[in-house]
Amino acid sequence: MRIVVIGDVTTDVVALLKAPLAFGSDTPGTVRTLPGGQGANTAAWLAWLGRQVALVGAVGDDDAGQARVRELTAAGVRCVVRRCPGVPTGTVLVLSHRHERTMVSQRGANLHLDGHDITEALAAATDARHLHLSAYPLLDEASRTAGLRALAEARRRGMTISVDAASAEPLRQVGPDRFLEWVADVDILLANADEATVLTGKANPHEAALHLARVVRNPVVKLGRDGAIWCEGGTGIYRVEAPTAPVADSTGAGDAFAAGLVAAWVDGSAPAAALRRGCELGSLCVTLVGGRPGPAPQRAGNAPESLSR
């Protein structure tokens, strides 16, 4: 089964701070330029796991866009990516300190993803049975049509659907009621503790998961170092602890978690096993700088593919 991922492709400028950020002054650190984007990161981790995966997105017609597609293709991701002339590839400044990171985002070409891109990509992906949607396209009015089209087309085609809630502040700006209306009845909704609180008004993760189970089939609340919670059918609650790992950078840990959980779930794993796989990949990701895995082992049937438009 091929998994289709829809979401952002960016260049991440990651600043690893050696001390808390000193506003209005200087903070020592190291800076690296790396590939990023929530959708792209999740697709890369799925490919690393040996899954057949296609990423639908948009980049600028610039050197950065070419590099991002080339990296994903080399990682084994089939890229169904539109190049947008005169628009820069998205860029994210990541300020990372220990277990926290703050992002300053310029979505760039990601804002130009539209409904036609989604329809064409899903029509071509005849072997796809699962759609994973990063919520960033939904959370920005310019790309919202693409996000809504993805959900509508996947439902029409009988695909299973997972959605990553993406980010607390954009969710707050859009409004929880609107967002939950858009994602109603999806198979899996992933949210970290802050996002779950925004969506439900409940600070307790268990209460938030139970509340979200009224809207989606399987809400998953990520708790970082404390693991994750899965609510099944509004009654069954499963919790898994995260493996202990030395933290180099938390960028992309949630994207890796999503890949591990989704890959396990589409293979038929029970909630606890899927949570465990998600936590394993999230914990692996925090030991790395940036949101992508290292080179994947060679696996039969996982040859890189690329379809750039």
C-alpha cells in the first residue's frame, strides 16, 4: 500500500542555542541549513521505514526547491511537487534549545498548493489507500482549498485518513470549532499537548483525548518525553512511555512520531504497538539535528521515484 502525504516542503535554518534566547542581545549557538517541512519530514521517515510513499506539495522554481526535491527523491519518496515560478521555496527559522523549539515560518511556495494539485495526484496514485495530511495547508487561508480537497477526495475514494494538527498558535487563530469540523470522523488525529488543549480547552491530556474522541475516531495526544496517549472508540485509553534518548534537537520529532505510528497502524498494529513505534521514531529523531532520518537501509521494492511538475 502506498501512503500519500500532503504538506509543506521547506528549508530549515536550525539555530541550536547554547543558552536561553537573550531577547534584544546575543545568544551563542550553532546554525545549520537543513531540509524540512512537516509533510516532507513525515514522508522521509516513512520512506526510511521502507514504505511506498508519495509526497504532494509545492516548491519555488529556485535552487532551494530543486535541492529539496532531489533530497526527498534520494530518500525514496515519490515527489508529486509543483514548481512555482517567482515564488521562493518555504523557509523556517528554528530556534532550538534543549527540549523546546520555536519556529519563524515563511511558507512561500507552500501557500500555492491548490485543489487541482490534490485531485491530479490522488487520481494518479491508484495504489494509495491511506492519506496523511499535515494541517498546515488547512491552517492558512491561501492553501486551505488544497487541504479541504485532500480530505474530500480521500473520503470519496474510501481511503483511511490521518491528520497532524500541526501547530498550536495557527489552530488558535483558525478556531478549534472550524478545524474540528473540517477533520470530523478522520481515522486518526495527532496533536501534541498544547494543540490538544487549544482544540478542547482541557489541559489534562486524558480529558482532551476523550473530548476529541467525540469528533474523530482515534485521537492521539503526543506528550514528548512522557510518551503518548491513544483514545479508541471514546472509551479505550492506551498510554505508552517514550524511550529515553539524549536530546540534540527536538525539530521534527512529531513528524517522525507520525510516520512510525501511521506505518504501524496501516499494517494492522493495535493502538499500543502503533504508539510504541511512533515513540521509538520520535525518540530517534531527537538524537539528530534537523527533522530527517539518516540514510535508509537498502530494501527491495523501495527504489526512489520522482514526479515533479
